[in-house]
Amino acid sequence: MTIHSNFSLKKYNTFGIEAKAKQFVAAHSTEDLKTILQQHASEPKFILGGGSNMLLTQDIKALVIHVDLKGKKILKEDEDFVWVESMAGENWHEFVLWTIDQNFGGLENMSLIPGNVGTTPVQNIGAYGTEIKDTFVSCEAINSVTQEMKTFTKEECRFGYRESIFKHEVKDQFIITSVVFKLTKRNHHINISYGDITKELEKEGVITPTLKDVSNAVIAIRQSKLPDPKELGNSGSFFKNPIIPKEAYEKIKALHPEMPHYVVSETDVKVPAGWLIEKAGFKGKRFGDAGIHKNQALVLVNYGNATGQEILNVSKNIQATILKEFGIAIEAEVNVI
Ligand code: EPU
């Protein structure tokens, strides 16, 4: 394993931000990870997966360990289900396409989400009515201090909306090395309840959608709304959709009856941050090389040479405006480093 010094991370974060790692090493196996952790026990470390959910606002004065473990396999199966294991460094979308090719159901609504498999449990990724927790069985992780392997069951992961134990109680303590999903082999639960999917399938004239049809519809929707990180640096949704008390929602609704919303409990309502940001006039705006995407206001973009700090400033400007105009504090979904 080669340890690089003063290493550019531009190609390792989907925002395409230029920032340097003091040191950088790629781990291709669990053994590699153990060796690196042992040999650099006393040094500060930073774990990097697909780099699709972070904003680098400074150089990283640590040893950056890029988790690049590859491989996927079927662990077991019965007539109805298959248990599939993917190593952490597999590209998520390629993994999803592979499951669809095998006619394994459950991940199709999450097609084209950027990033690697190993980081999907950290924020319980989700799209179009499905979340990772719906098919997740367990994940293996290595303790970065003791180098012991631990299995986290679904219950132990404490999944919530873009939330898990890996963001809280055990933050920075474990490196996820592989994830197991339980997928359907037949009687697939085709979930096209999300309005955009239904519309897209109608447009394509699909009446009884297959897994592939759903995946293709999701891909088409995402491509029409969300920028491709290869063409325009971004980290998907920059903010979480805020969950606010019903009373607060009622007050905003009185002024904006058209505001979309989802009831999440008897007391709380989730409102789309993208809608709030658009309403506040930010959609499509550009501040130097940092901007707000023209088709989806929840996505901040790097037009080329924006610094992380510039993007962070835009995000703070948006947060302050939404707080002032709607009385809602919106929280970043990406990790600001
Ligand atoms: N909206 C606007 N203006 C905008 C964007 C959205 O008015 O600029 C409105 C839409 O018209 C719609 C509502 O807000 O009524 C919701 O929009 P959309 O369906 O695009 O989804 P979202 O809530 O903005 C979430 C996820 C996305 C995921 C989509 C689809 C979060 C933070 N984001 O976005 O996830 O793809 O739903 O399920 O929950 C990501 O996490 O990186 C991500 C892209």
C-alpha cells in the first residue's frame, strides 16, 4: 500500500472541491484496513468512501483512508428471497443495476444515487419512497481503535430519516466494510407510489412495471432534476427536509396553501426544503462558482472552481433567509468538513 503525501482530493469528492489530504492511502481489503489502523494507531485518521456526501472546506490534516474494498456475493437464498453481500467500496448504482439484472427486487427505487455501498447505512439513503432500511439486514464494520470486526444488525443501526447510529453514538469509531441486503426473487414489491414515478411510467406507456422499468423511470427522473456530479460538482440534497410541528406548518400554510407537505406523525409535518429555497428566490442563482441548481433547489453546485468555504457561505445564506422568511431552521444533510 502506498501512502501519498499532500494528496489532492478533487477527484475523490463529488463536489469536485480542491482540498489536500496530509496523507492518503487506499485500502483494498479488510486486512489492508487492519494493517493501516495498526501502523498508524496514534495518528488522526479520516475515512473516505465515495465522497458523495461531504463538503470539504479545508485541507484534511490527517491520514485519509479510502475504503476501496470490492466484491459482491450471494450469501444464501430460498424460493422467495436472496441475501446479497456487497463490499463497502462497490459503487452503489452499479450494485443496484447488478441486482436488477439478477431480477432481485428492493433497491430499484434507489437507482443512480451517487456514492459507495459502504456509506449507504450511515445516512440511511433513500429516494422515491424507499430507504436502505427496508432491505438492509446487517453490516460488518471494523473498530478503528481495536481493529475488531463487529456485525451491526438493522435494529442496532437505529435507522431514521437520513439517520443512523453511525452519525451519533458510534460516530467515527467504525469503518463499514460490507453490507447485506435481503432482496426479493419473486412477488416483488413494486413501489411506484411516488407521484413522479407514476407519471414517468405513464409517459413510457408501461402498465405492469418490472424492476428494470422502475429503475429506468427513476434514472430518467433523477437525470432530469439532479445534476450529474461528473458534469457539475454536487452532493445531492445539501439539506434535509425539515420536520416541523403541525402548528408551525398551519401558519405557513395559511400564507402558502400550495406548499407540498407530508404528515409524518400526529404532531409533525415534513416540508420540502427545495420548495422553501425556491420560494425564497434562490433556485438557479449563482454566486461566483457556487450556486443553487436550476432544476432542484435542494442541490448546491460547484461550477468549477468554487471553494468549500464559498459553497458553505451560500448554504448559510440560504439557512438564514429560510429562518427569517419561514421561521424554519433547515439542517445540512452533507457532512461539512
Ligand atoms: N420542490 C420545489 N422546488 C424545488 C425542489 C423541490 O418546489 O426546487 C418541491 C417539488 O415540487 C415537490 C417537493 O418539493 O413537491 C419534493 O421534491 P422532490 O420530489 O424533488 O424531492 P425532495 O424532497 O426535494 C428528496 C430527497 C432526495 C430524493 C427525492 C426523491 C431529501 C433531503 N432528499 O428530495 O434525495 O432523491 O426526495 O425521493 O430527503 C439526496 O438525499 O441526495 C437526494 C437527492
